[in-house]
Amino acid sequence: MTVGDPAEQLLHDLGITEPNEIDLEVIAYMVGASVRLRSLGRGDARIVGLGDRAIITIDADASSVRQRFSVAHELGHWHHHRGQRLICQDADPTEPAATAGAEREADRYAASLLMPRFLVGPMIAGLPMKMALVDEVADRFRVSTIAAILRMTDLHTDAFAIVVEEPVGRRWFRRSVGLDQRWFVWTAGPAGARSSEVDPCRAIHWFRGPDLANRRVSIETRRSADGQVIRLIHGPIQRVDA
């Protein structure tokens, strides 16, 4: 268990030791919240609390993985922001850089609750960072590909970055904890770099920083159901001749 992590502490207190035991409706009940499904029309979830009781309403039309993240996100608000007046219209795990303050704190709580370090860590230890591993984590913990790959930027020790693109251009990127702090992902990349499917390719197509000229990176690409392109960029760790 991560010291000071309230979501993981809750799982520990409830005796949860396997991913399939993370039943969010039961967990919500244990902390004084009930979950109901409704067609919301706008936003994925909302929470209304009074005293030590709360009602979490989740969009009935959302996918099951989105509903799970939404419940976990609202439980994050219930833990961290009880008694505060907040407008939370979207529990979207795909925009971590755009959320701020309370929303970001709720997102972190949700990630820890759904994919606790003490369960994910042993599962991925010693395994190379690959899309196949992301799929395994997503399937076992019943989360989206985006949620799984974001969590692995915090937990996996390999050097890699994630770039998410839409037809209109890049949406956001995230670097792993293992990526050299001197290397940064280009905001847009050199001309043609984003559309290149060459694997491996030159590291300078994707990163800026020192000691990159003679390095290459490996890229895995995945297209999501809503049209986003997710690129997993490994490296830059491989040296080649100039």
C-alpha cells in the first residue's frame, strides 16, 4: 500500500486483495454513498451530499468502464471535498492536464481506487511496457485503455511517453516516471512525424533534448472507438550509428 494514499487505505481496510473484489457500489455504501443510474444528457456523473450521506448519479448511457471511472471519481470528491460546493459535470479520465484542483485530485483518487499500486505493481513488475500489457491491465481491472495507460505512466519503470491525437491534431501527451527528465515530447512534432508509422523511427521526431541524435524509438499505435489515436512511444533508449 502506498503510504498516505487514501484510496488504497480504504481498499486495505475493506480487505480487498484481488481486482475482482473492487465492487464500487459496495465501496460507496461503506463510505455513506449510494449509486444510481440515470440518463443525464450532459456530463457523466454528479454527486449530492448532505452530512455524512451522498447520492452519486451516473449516466446510464455511458459504457461500463466509463461508469466505473465516474463512480470512483465522485468517491474522490466525497473523500476530499465533502462539504464543498463543486460543479462536476464531467469525470473524464482522458484530460488529466486540463482538469485542475479538485477535479485532478478526484481523478488521482479514482486511479488509485480502480488500479491500486499494491495490485498493479506485482502484475507488471519485470514486464516490458507494451500495448499488450496495457490491454491486460485494462481487462483485469475493468477500466478503459486510456485509464490503464495513464496509470502505468505512474507505476511502470520503463522509459516511454503516451501521445493521444484526434483528427484535428494532438490532444495531450504524458511522460512516464522512467523517462529521462531531460527529454520532452514535441508539442506538435516535425512535419510528418505524427503520421509516420515507421517503427523504429528517429527519436528526434518525437522528443527534444540532449543526446538524442543517434537514438531511435519504437512506436505502438492504437485507435480507440471514438476515433482517437493512442501512440505508445518507447524510449529513446536505443543507440544507433550516426
